[in-house]
Amino acid sequence: MDRLRPLVNSTRRYSRLYKQKRNIPVLIIVLILIFNVWIRVLPGGDGNNSTNSQNHNKWKHKRVNRQNVQMTPILTQLQKVGLEFSLEDVKAIPAETILQNAIAKRSTKQIGDNPPPEPIDWSKFAYVQYATDLNYLLSAIINFSQLRSFNVKPDLVILYASTIKHNNKESLEHEQGMLAKCEKLGIKVIRVDEIKVTTETQYWDSSFTKFNVFKLTQYNRLVFFDSDALVLQTMDELFLMPPSLIYAPANYVRFRSFEEFHMDLTGIVQTWLERDEIVGDIFRKYIRKKGAYIDSYKLYNSLPSMKSSIELLDEYGLDFQLANYVMVVEPNLEIFDMLMKLTQNREEGQYDMDIFNELVNLKHSVNNNVFKSEVSGEYIPFITVLPHKPYALLTGEFKKFEKEHDCYLADPEDLILLSYNYPNQFIDLERRKNLIKFKSEEKKSREDVIVEDNLNENPDLPYWSFQNNKMETNYGWLSNVILEETKLVHFSDHPIPKPWNDVSMFLDLFVDDMNRRCSLFKDPINNEGCTGIQTWRYIYKIYDGLLESVMTMST
């Protein structure tokens, strides 16, 4: 019966696998051999700077000389007793919880004998991008013009490390025109020093400049994202998440080919209904009816754990890597100094994302996840994992066929499950009744019919499967619906140039090629892998429209 019991946390999912793996040493040898073959043929990914080079695609640990870098502090037993959170874990916050928490935190309703809620001081928050040339400056302005249209409340800040040498009057006037547009939009331009290193490809030499975000100590919390992205919705809710020095998403594309490990799983994986139950349970216990009086640490402690995923990967000599093209951070000068020391001691072929992961060091943080906040003066969690869906979508995702979307649709703590050949689970009568009862408590009538239909049609599907009925369950893959849900999309279509260039010819050629390939399918019109390419092309059209709007803006 254990195989039929829903797995409501990561530890229970992996416990049997741990025992099985220890008892079968031959399996370890086979997996190592598979890994050595796989690492040689791992593709270039989706084109962002985490996957552009061969070195970036390797899962093996890279060790930077840490002799001069003190990472997270080691607390005394007395200090640990006073903490309101467990430091021996790394948490992942669901996207639904982020929104539910923000709605509650923004409530002005007084509850019981509590004092009236204090208004949120949005002036202590800021969205941040960086730019080292006029192209990235222009793209940053495009994104902030988008946020302005959404009536966001925090400041808009561009870290500008200009390296331009004006050889003529026209070049100087162009820069002045861009800065004038910033002023009109109410964007704060803060001059910073470029942090530049010599890399294998000069394209990423200046990307370390983003680390300056940790120096903005005039703010309490920052939402940072690279300017070669496109903002599609407000992200104000991210400023109100529970305390954590850094939030960053999983570099989910690394799990695209992870299934080649072919591990075995004893047990079952979550269906969409079971995931709904877990997320709903967090809401009912720690958010609903609490308004602005939410206990942030109780909410934090209830979040899904990353511990088993991180530790299991480490047993195979692999790292769980985070991405840094979008982050939510507390400014901290000590963190900035650490990043500079790690950058100075970087190995050849390491980029800003590698250095960021050396800082975060999930293998270490999962047992000592704590850092002293310069904002509150208190110890808070050091790192928490942000959901890549919907905050860190890569444009390359729309060029994939359905079966390859699992890594985007899975929560961070479940990405490791994509490697398993889990048995064909089935829903027994008792489990079916429990699921229907759960949904019936939330909604009656039509909801029960939806549950019955989906259990009958796809009883064994994990919630991240593209085959789930997106229109009925809110799970699965429909490219146009996914785009509507997305908050931020990062352009990652290497070798296609960034969208501020004239790339229409490249895009049309790629679309034509995909259409030719799709014509081989029996029903290309209803094949999501084929219709997705039209959504991909549409993203560039959105950007083109915003680009034209900014360029014609009067100053």
C-alpha cells in the first residue's frame, strides 16, 4: 500500500530510493558510466549564459579557492535556539503562495484586537536592471516603460556602467536621448563601475556588473532581472515574500536531458489534485483570514523542502544550480564583497551564474541556511528558491515539443523526479475518494465532474505532465495560456541575436524551418509543439511594438 500513498513531501519521495541505491552498488557504477557519456553529449541548452558554453553544461562541482571568503555564518547553539525558522533546510515557495501572501499583506483590514496594519512603504523597494551599453540601456527602458504602464509602486532603477567612447556628436546625443527618456519615465539612473572579466566569449565579460545590485543599501528589497528580458506583468508581489536574503529560480533547463539517468522510483508522484491539496493546505493554515497579520516565519516553515533534491544530487556528485537572470535580494555589502572575492578567484570558463552558485552553495546552505540581515539586524534565511514558472521562463521553451516541457512545468523541488522511470501509478478507490472529497470542500457541482473525468482519463499523470488538460485542471502545456500566465520571459535563442537588433529575417527563417518539420506530423494544427513556435514569434512582435513606442517617445 505504500506505493499508493500520496507523497506530500520530498523526504518521503526519496527515502526508498536511498535505501535501494545503497543496497545496489552496481547501480551506482552504471549511473556513473551513463553520466560520463551523457556529459560529453549534453546539448547547448536554450541559449542563456548558463548553457552557452560546454563548461556551463557540466554538472560536476567546480571549486573556487574559498580561503579568503567566509560564507554563511556558523551560529552558536544559543543563537540557533532563538531562530524562528529551521536553518537546516532550503525552501521553495510556490507561485500561488506568493500571490496569496501578497494579497493578504496588502490588506488594510484590522482583525480582532490587533493594532491597525501599518501601510507598506513601497519607497523602500525597487525593480533593478543593469546596462553597460546603449542597447541594454534601451531594453531596460522598454521593460520599465512596461512596469510604468502596470502602475507598479516601487522605484525603478537602472545600474548604468557606461563604457561608451563617443567618437561623434550623434553618439553622444543618442545616449543623452536615452537618459532623457529615463527621466521622463521616472527611472533612477545610478552610475556604477563596470565589473568586467575576461571570459572565453567576450559576450559575457560585463555580466558580472549585475552584482552591484547588492550595494543598493538605500533599499530594503530589490527585484532584479537582466535587461535582455521582457516584462509581461507586474511583479510587486515578490517584494512581500517571507524574509530571505536571496530568492532565485532553479536553472531548470539543466534538467531537460536529466531523464537519461533512468533512476528507479519506488512510490508514486503527485497528481495535479494532490499538488493543489498541498498548496491549498498552506493557504488555509497560514494565510486565509489572517490579512496583514500573517506570521511570515510560520509561512516560511510550511513551504516545500529542497533538502532531499539537493542532497540526492550531491550523492551523485552533481550540483543543483540556480539561475541569476532574475533574483529577489536584500542589499548587503558583505555579500557584494564575497562575490568580488569569488570573481577574483574564478576559474577559466566560469561566468556570473557560476560565481553566484559558488556564493549560494546549496550543498552547504541546506545545512546552514542563515545570514544576518543588514536591514533588520536579525538572522534570516540565506537562500530560498523562487518558482521559475512564471518568473523565469526562457523564450527557447516555446521551440520545444510537448514532452520536453516537463522541466518548466515541474516545481523546483520535483525537478529531480524527471530522471526517474517511475512505475505506472494508478489511483485506487480510497485515494480517488480522498481527492474528490478535497476538491468538493473547495467547490461543489461541476468541479466533481472535472475531477472524475481527469482521474478516469489520466489517473497516472504527474502534475507536471504536458498531457494534463490545461483548460480544465490549470496544469499541462498550452503555449498561448503559458504566455498569458508568465510574468517575465528571458530572451535565450542563441545564436539568434538579442531582440533590439533587426532579427526578423532570422526569426522568419526559423519559423519556416519549424513549419516544414511540423508538416510531417499527422495533425500539425493541434500539435502544441507546432503552435508553440507561433507563440515564440509573437513574443518578439510584442518586443518590437514596445521598442517602437520607446524610440518615438518625446522627451
